[in-house]
Amino acid sequence: MKKCKCGIQVGNNARACPKCGHRFTGGPVKFLAWFIIAGAVLFGVKAMMNQDGPDIANTPKALAPAISAVASSRAETTPTKSYVIPPEFSLVPTVQRGAQGEIYISGATNFPNGMKMWVILGPKKAQQDAFVLNGEFRSGPLYQGVPTPVTGSQPLEIVAYFNGAWQSKDVLAALGEGVRNFNGKLFKQTDPDVIDSDKILDAKFTVSLPPLAPVSAEANAINIVKHAILTVPDQGRSVTDIEENLKLFMTPGTGVIAGKGWSATAAGANVYNVSFDYNDDGRGERQAIWSVNTATKQVKYVNEAAKLFSWTPSY
């Protein structure tokens, strides 16, 4: 008998522990494993020292897969083209609008691959990261899910710091930490009182946002209800809007899941009944109903379910 690491006794010929699943490796197997690992390391070192790569054809069969992996890794990490500092850095942004009204900032640049930038847009300074890849960049969504989509001309700022917290080693190797020697309108000193201050990328633009796609009256009514923050008697003002409240109520394990979802029907001049169809653990399909005036943007809950979904406390 022998003792497993979990504490129980197992037979000497057992290959695995029936309780914890630990596998027992015999001496010959361990020796062979160490032999293969040691051989792979030695052949790998020799391969990296040899500019022509390892001679896999004359490698023992047991070690060939390991040497192939070393050679493949070496090929993948070898840069295909060195970055050359351009005579002048450029950054040309363009603006796209998504299907839900959100904004994306993309564009062309001659900064190196992998460089991280901050894209800051509009009066509320919405921010998203953007990374350079093959002379292009694209931000994540800005102003996504806001009650009133951003329109018109807006200030845009693209910022980057050149230190280890922001940039990869490759980017810093290409540009230098602090980019003190670079000049031009895209760069700004972090301390203008001295001549040897570090610099940051601080490019400022004014961009025209694409117009919003036409929205149906029903979709507009639903959007107003989703982003309404209501006050419930004896409870107070909800901390979050109705859409966020629904997400909380539909947290896995609560028993509430989405059914048919949102719909709206006209109930008068500028007045719509907005419904959210859902399934309530064992009770089948149910419906929460709100009334909204699209002209005044006034929202009221109509039934008990809507009242429940219209308020969450401050935790």
C-alpha cells in the first residue's frame, strides 16, 4: 500500500487515486520525462544560437516536437520590419455612428503598432482606449446608451503618455520614454517651465458627428422609458434608470428572465403605452406597463410590475 497526497491509502499498482484523482508516476516514466525536457532545452539553446535554425531532420524523434516549437516561437517573435521614426507624426481622425447612436473614433496615423491612446469626446469627456495597428486605430463605443445621443460639432482630444504604465516595451523602444526629443503640434510638455521635460501626445480637434438615423415614434417612446429615473411613494427616487433596474431584477438566480421584451403602442396624441414582457419563475409570461408622453418625456408606471421595476435603493 502507498499513501496519496490527499491522505488515503491506495494499492501499490494504482495509477490514480480514486478520491482526488491524483496520478502516480513511476520512476522510469519520471526519468524519461526529465530526459526529454533536458534534451529539448539543450537543442533549443543550440537552435537559437544557430542563425540557420535547428536541424530537425537529424533530431531524435522524441525531441522533434519540442524543437519544432522552439523554432516556431523564434520565427513568431522575430520582427518582420523595424519601425522608422517619420519626419513628422500624423494623426487623422474620422467619426462613425453605430446603430444605437453610439460614436466610434477611428483614423490613420504613423505612430508604431501597439501604441495606446485615450480618445476623449464631447462635453462630458467620454473616454475610450484606442490602439494603433498597421497605421490605423479605432476606439470603443462612446456615448453608448445615453438618453439623448450626442450630435453636432464636438471637441475631440487624443492623449497618450510615453511611460511603462501606458506603453509596451516595443513602443518605448521605438519612440523612447518621455519622447523628449520630438517636436510638433501633436506633443505637449508635461512641465513647460523646463527645457528637458517629458512630453505627451495631446492632439485636439473639432469633429462633426454623423446625423442620427431616423427613429420610429415607438422606438423613441421605448427609449424614453428605458432611461427614465422615477420616484416611488414611500420609497424615494430610484438610484438607477428603468433599464438598469431591469438588469438588476434579471440577475441570474432571481427567476426573472426576459420574454418578448419591449414594445409600444399609441394611446393618444404623443402618448404611448410601453410594455416589457418577461417570464417570472413559475408564473409564466407577465408584462410591466408604463405610460409616456414623448413631447414632455414624462413617464409613469401603470401596473404593479412596472412600479416594482421603477425603483432600486442605494446600496
